Amino acid sequence: MKIIIISVKFLLLMTLLTGLIYPLFIFGIAKIAFPDKSAGSFIEINGNIIGSNLIAQKFDSSIYFQPRPSSIDYQPMPSGASNYGPTSQMLKNISDSLRKAYVKKNMLPDNTNVPLDAIFSSGSGIDPHISPENANLQAGRIIIERKFDFNKKKQLLDLIYKLTENPQFGFLGEPRINVLVLNLELDKL
């Protein structure tokens, strides 16, 4: 009987510690150290939330930059990868299909070296970034669709360069561009 009482007390203590105190402590640290990120990094225009810097969203129009593919159709709640292995025929079929669609949509030659982030989804399925190479390949389509003249074309290419984020701490990850931020700035051109 004594062991049961000790076990129940330990269970309650650990539930209190790991289920309440620790999460509140970590939440407090996040609110102090990363106030914007812990609040969702929402982007507002005229008082309306239009998206987040942290979560990709779909852009259907050809006048906008497209994010990388999403295995979960850009729904952040069930985030995750497709879990297809590198030898999976299904993964090969999907990537071949996405590559062909990318080349066709962006009016590129069939032998174009398509960046991997244009044909493979991220581990979360909601990565908001694309590579500068991906953005530059899509720029041609946007220039045509928006009927940009030479000056606007130059502004667009400068915008891609300006919004390129360097690897974190100078060595973690790859250069990247937030698609939502890029498209918002594109509308200002």
C-alpha cells in the first residue's frame, strides 16, 4: 500500500512538473527571447492577417512566385513529409511530374537544371522559403505575366537579391527567400 501512495505522489509531481511548470517556463522564455516568433510571426496589412513568415501558403496565380511543393497541401496542422524513401518509385514519379510541371509553367527549356526545392517538399511540408535559384527561374514567368518593362525587370531581380537571407549564423542551411515576403514586395513594384 505504501508503494502505491508513493507512486501516485510521484505521478502527480511529475505531471505537475512536466505537464505544467516546464511548459510554462519554456513558453515564458520563448515570449521573452523570441517575441515575434512565439506569437506566430503574423504579417498584417491594413489590420488583416494575411499570413505568417513561418508557414508557407499556396499561390495559385501565375503572377506570383510559387513556394516549394507541399506533401500536405500547405495545411499546417498535419505537417509532415511524404515519407517516401529515396528508392521509392512513387517518389520518382511525383518528382518527375513536378519537374515537368515546373519547366512548363515557367516556360523553361526541357533540359533546365531545376532546383531540388522546386520538386521536393520540405520535411514539414510548410517551409516558407525557396532558393534564390528557384526564384530566379520563376522570375522570367512573372516578368512575362506582369508585362514588366526593362526597369521593372531589373527591380524584380534586385528584389530577389535583396530579400535573399544568408545561412543562419553564416553556415547553417542554404541561402533562401521567404515566398510570402517576396510576393508582397512584388506587388509593390
